[in-house]
Amino acid sequence: MTFEGAVHKYGRDVDTDVIIPARYLNTNDPAELAQHCMEDIDPEFVSRVRPGDIIVAGENFGCGSSREHAPVAIKASGVSCVVAASFARIFYRNAFNTGLPIVVCPQAAHEVKAGDRVRVDVVEGKVEDLTTGKSYAADAYPPFMRELVESGGLLPYVRRRLATGDGA
């Protein structure tokens, strides 16, 4: 699983309230959530983001409320992957549950610049800054986590397993 796109760069402690503000939590529609993704931290994000782009951020990305709306909004906005120095625990779990690929890579998170083009390989555990030519070691996905993301999240994964007789 490889993702490649332009970088949208953010700092540390990006909380779920700026990823998707609470005033939009009256819907679960991914397309509607995407229209407001990051608007309180980056009002131009929605007009700049392109399918496949990658968010790169500092420590503690996704802190705050334990809303699944945050990774849903990011994924629906067209972002293919989020690379951060670290993730808040609940966001980390919600990202995999909703099928949003995320990668822990502190060095890339600090060195990659906004607008750089990066390639992320979650199987190899590598982030490459195609703009600068630098490569960074990241946490690789174990097979189960890869299956979750490839399935589109936890519910599609479970449905597929039950339908094929692989479930308990």
C-alpha cells in the first residue's frame, strides 16, 4: 500500500475540534463533513486539497474529543494518508476503524515542508520526500492493520469476514 501526494503541513496538538468543528457534528455524511474539514485551523484547506494529498503534522495529532467524524472528514476530503510524529490514542484507533491510513514518522513530520510531494509505503514502513530526495523510516503496518485499511475500516472488514466464513 503506497500513497503519494502533496503535503498539507500542520504543527503539534491538532485537535479534533479543528479537524471538524463541533458545529458540524449534526451529520454523519462524509461528503458534508469533508466540506468543513480543517476549516478552523486552515480555512483554505478544502479549496486546496486534491485527491491523494497527504497531511503531515507534529506530535499528538487528533487529540481532544473522541469523535469518529474527524478521520471520516479527512478521508472524505480526499486525503490519502496522514503522517505525524505521534497520534492521540483514540484518533489512532478511530483512523483505522474508519479506514484512514495513518503513519507514525517523527523525523518526516518535522522535516517535510508544506507543498512537498511525498510517497508513503505502509508495508515497507517508509516515507519519501520526493521533493528533497530524503527518505525516512516509519512504523510499518502489521498484516491485520493493513487488512483493516484495505477493507475500508473495521465494519467493512468484519462484514467481509462474516460473509466469507472467516469470522467467529
